[in-house]
Amino acid sequence: MRAIMVMYDTLRLDVLPSYGGDEIPLPNFQRLAERTVTFDKSYVCSLPCMPARREIHTGRPNFLHRSWGPMESYDDSMPEILKTHGVYTHIVSDHNHYVEDGGGTYFPRYSS
């Protein structure tokens, strides 16, 4: 089994075809939506990117009681849990600092 989680910064939901957007032709997004599962009820408590990503990984709200920072070694991580159960996970990012040592500890949680 393979799992792909697609996250976009600053992408408006209402422009996507799968959510009723039809003003801008987005055939690749349409094709992706036709072949995947869409979760419509995902709520992240933190708006800043690092805390929000940590919440998405762990499934736990944390911005009010944790500092702005990376995943910690004790954090449960959804991609890491999937990986240990034989689900291949992969991350692609335009955030170069995530790949560097100390880059939020997100990349090592994925299979590749």
C-alpha cells in the first residue's frame, strides 16, 4: 500500500475542481481528485506552518502549550507509523531547510 499526503501552502480550497472551483482549468488537480480519497473534515488548530505541520503529523493540537519548533523524538508521526506498518510514504517539498540536518525532523519520518 502507498499513501500520499498532499499539502499546499496558500492554496485556496474554492479554486480546486474537487471543491466546486471552475474558474481556472486545473486538469492535474481534477485527475488527482478522481484517483484519491479526499478528507473534508480535517481541522488544524495552529495557523503558523511549523506548528500546523506538527499537528498534522501527530493528530494533536499543540500550539498553545509547545513552542514553535520541529517534531520531537517523542512525537508520534503519522508517516512514521504508516512506514512501520509496511505503508510506503514519500515526501516532496519546496522547503529546502527541511532536508538539511535539524530541518524540522520531518523528512526522516517518511520512507523516502
